[in-house]
Amino acid sequence: MISFDELKKMASECTSASIADVYDPPHKVHMDEVFQQNAQQLFGQAVTLRSLPQRGDLMTDLGVQAGNRNSNWPFEKALGLTGPGKVLVIDASGYSGAAVGGDVKFTGLQANGAEGLVTDGSLRDHEGFAKFDFACFAAGWTPQSGTARHLIGADLNVPVSCGRVLVRPGDYVFGDATGVVVIPEAEAETVFRRAVLKERLNDYVKRRIMADGVNPGEYYPAPPHIKQSFAQEQGIVVEDVP
């Protein structure tokens, strides 16, 4: 089985666009209205947290389950599980304008060496987040606290919907300035290998367009003779060209 470090190296050569080009299953893979909030590329396996609208009886039940210890609440436990190689994915239950948290609690991700944070909700404390090293993707920013006012983290490491995409614990999550895509763990190696080739093919096509002085439509999408010459350059069979 390929290692996480090997997958991460491949991911560093990809873009969300190339991944979307080579991975086109019958389900949705790219998140809607979830945007890059710093300049860092995101790659890691999902730890998931499902948020629910705040209600008093839910708060009481979660408090009892936590033994009335703050560190035992689902949100805090999720922070503890999100370390190296992991991305915390928070389903905001449709509340895109409500903050799922701020820089004080998410300092836990920084301390743990987490890869990143993704939510279809908003965040607060933009200035504090600017000091973090992990990749951050969200719907936006708000000064208004959402936790315990609008939302409460309720379910840890369950399937969630984030940006209208299903995310299961252990899925690989990739994000850049163009968007966020989600790949099931079992398919990750195949998808990233093909996405790397797609990036290399795109670079090859751009070089050929410039060198040959042709209209881009002549070479993109790549016709058979361009794919053949690219395959020869890469030392692969043309059937493997995405």
C-alpha cells in the first residue's frame, strides 16, 4: 500500500481541476461555496464533525455524555483527533453564515500539526488564523460566535455533508485556490496518479502550442497524435494518458 507521504508528494503536483478532470464518478466530488482562506494547499484524510442547530435539550444531552467535562465534547474530541496527515471537516448544517469556531479553539489544530480545516460554515478571528500553518477552507468570516448560539458540534467521525459533498472519515480531501475535492480512500492512489499525468499532459500541450504557434483548439483537448507524442516523452503507453 502506498504511504501517506508518497500520496502527499503526488498531490503536490496536482490541482483540484486536474483531479476533477480524471475523477468523474456519478456522485458529486467538489464542494460548493467553500473557499481557500489562506495560500496553503490542502491534503489529508478527513476527521469529520457534524454540527446541528443549537437547542437546549441537545446541549444538555451532550453535556451529560461528556461527563460535563469540556474536553469530552464532540468538538474538542475532534480537535484532539486531527493531527499530522489529518483534515478536520465540519458540516455546518446549512448555516453558512454562522461561525463553527475561532482562533482560540482551533489553536488545537496548530498544536497537533494538523494538515487543515474545511467547513461549509464560517470562521471568526481572521487575524488569528493568519498566524496558523495549516490550510484553511470555509464559506467566509463573521465576528458573530456561532457555537452554542446557532450550532453545536454533535457527532464525531460520521458521514457528513460539507459543501453538498459526502465526506466519510478517512476520505482524502484536497484543496487549492480553485476548490476542494473529496476522494474515497480506496481510490486515492489511482486518482492522484492520473491527476499527475493530467497536469503533465496539460504542461506538454501548452509547450507544444507555444512551440508550434497553433490555435489552442488544435491541441486541446489533446488529439491522438499529441497524446501519442506525450506518452513517448513520458515513457508510458498511450492508453495510460488521461
